[in-house]
Amino acid sequence: MTTRAPKGAVDVLPPESGRWRRLLRAFDSLAERYGYGLALTPVFEATELFSRGVGEETEIVSKQMYTFTDKAGRSLTLRPEATASVVRAYLQEGRSGVLKCAYSGPMFRYEQPQAGRRRQFHQVGVEYLGEPSPDADVEVVEVGYRLLQEAGIREVVVLLNSLGDPADRADYRTRLRSYLEERAEALSAESRRRLATNPLRVLDSKEDASVVAGAPATLDHLGAAAATHFAAVRCGLERRSIPYEIAPRLVRGLDYYNRTVFEYQASSYTAAQGALGGGGRYDPLAELLGGPPTPGVGLAMGVDRIVGAMPEVSGREDRGVFVVVADPERREEALDLVAALRTGGLAADSDLGDRSVKAQFRAAARRGVTVVAVVGAEWARGLVTVRDMATGEEEAVPIGEVAAWTQAR
């Protein structure tokens, strides 16, 4: 029997991978424009990093991590998220002050696979470390919003909430626990277990939505500093024309968040796991990891989900050329043409097998190229026949003008 990919992991091959490439290129360009340098961190980390940073009582740590012991007896975990890794790297290098960085790569969580949820999934994200200003929150939210715009996703709204400062959160936790304990008999077994350790996790429970609906809201228990910060974030989003809705039950699934938390929702994406991405401020995280107080805010975007929400692109996405060999005696010249086009910056390809002209045209169509250049008898006169694959227009052009003809399509 043929070996299959593990449950919860998928293969992405052309032509579907073209949508991934388009999105990842857009993210890389966007991050660079906003001043976020590239961060590369290990795919596996010490398990303690996530248990301390993400939180022992989060579902990620308690149920979903891929943890193993290496040959030296160390407990390691495939990263379930990237923020803790970036902050760990910042602290390990002895950094201080502002660091803006972007990342891209696979994450791993042992979940029940469904639409929008995989055990190996891909994220892109940014982290803004060392800056407490609410303007940093606004900028981070804007990066994610603009990425969805560039991916062609419309009708996006940002769900927004604030968890307040540690003292606010402690007061809110007490009030929430009291509310939930009075209704404990109506809660699921899992939520009753969480009551004693982390009642905020109950707000994430879809099974207990009817009970949670009447729970106190974090926004009603913000201190003056957190309330001022949240008002400034709202004002900044409005100035940038980023649509948002207050989501008073939004807490996100990680323990390191404080103040601003947010998610992106789009009407074009209807899976049960509906958020295309999200994030928030995590000022306590550096200290949880043993470092000095360091403010931070970031986001993570689900590439798998965004690709699923992206509209089909009308027309071709590039200006590629496929070189067809009509005269077998001209094969080497045809390959020289491919090389010259590539060197000049164009995507160019050819069929390296000994196939008919008709079969080569079929290959060109499958690859979605803009232009086919046919190398035949006219090569002796310094010409190549080019065909626009969208319109069927054909013309014999000088060999040196193939690139310009293609770029004009």
C-alpha cells in the first residue's frame, strides 16, 4: 500500500500551491514595507518554553502539543505557535529596545482535523517588541488587515477586545469565577474543571455558550490606564479606516495576553474555525520566560485558512513563457532561449522530453503560462513564433524581442 501523509497533514502541489506562493510573497513584501525584518527560529523548542509562556492550563499545552524526549533525555516540543520562540530568541541574544520581526512556517497541534484546522498548519506573523504605545497595536492590526486585502478577501472585520492589565485581569477573574460557580451545574465537565485554575478558558467553550453569554465582560472592569490604551487603539483603527467590532467575550487561547486582543473574520470564510488570524498584546510574556519587563504585541495569520478564503484569480498570475521545440534540430537553441529569458528575469520553462508539438502545448496550458514561444524553421532567419495563450494571437518576432513581447501582454 502507498504510504500516505499523516492524519491532519496535507500536501500542497501545483497548481494549488500557486495561491500559497502568491500569499507568501504578498506577506513578505508587506512586512518589509512596514519595517519587519525576518526572524527564523527552531521548529522544536524546550517544552518548558510553551508551558511557562503559553500557559499550563491552556488547551494547547494540556492537550495539543507534540512533545517528545530526545536521546539526551531532554523534553522537546514541536512549536504550537511562534511568539514564545521569538521572545525567547530576543531574550537569549540579550536584546533590549525595539525589535520588529516577521516569521513564516509550520506549527503543530494535535487537534481533531476539520475544515480550517490541521495538525500541521502554516502561519505567518509579526512581532513588535519593546514598544508599549497603542500605536504599535494599531500597526500590527493593520498589517494583518492589509494582508487580507492584498489576498483579495473582502468584507473583513476585526473583532476587538481588551483584557486589561494584570490587576484588572485578576479582579475580572474573581468576578467571572463567582458568576460561573453559581451556574456550575449548567457547565460542561471540562469547564467545571477549568473553573478552579483558569476560568477565562471557559469563555472559549462553544459548548457553554448559553452560560457564557451572560457573564461579566472584561471591558466593564478595566483600570484607567488600560481603558485609555484601548480607547487609543480604537481611535487609531478608525483613522486608518479599519472596520472593527467590539467582541466582549474574546479572550484568545493563550495566557500571555494582556490589554488588546483581536481576530479577523471574513464573510467569504465560513468554516467552523472562522478566524483567519489574530493576536494581541503580551507585555507579561518576557518576564514569564525569565527576562526583564518587555512590552510586546503581535499577530499570527493562518495561511491554510486564508488560501481557502481567497477568490479565484481571473487571468494569468505571471508573465511566464513556455518554449516549444518544433524542430528537433533546434533543441539546444531552444534551451539557450529558456536560459536567456530566465537570466533576464522572466519565468521560463520547456518540456525536456521528446514529445510532440501538440503535447508540448498541452503542457504549456497546464502550467498556465502567458506566452508560448515556438522554436522552428524560422529560427534560421532570427525569428521565433510567439502565441498569446489567452487570445490566440500569433506573431513571428525577432529572437531578442520575445521577452518584451511577453511583458506587453
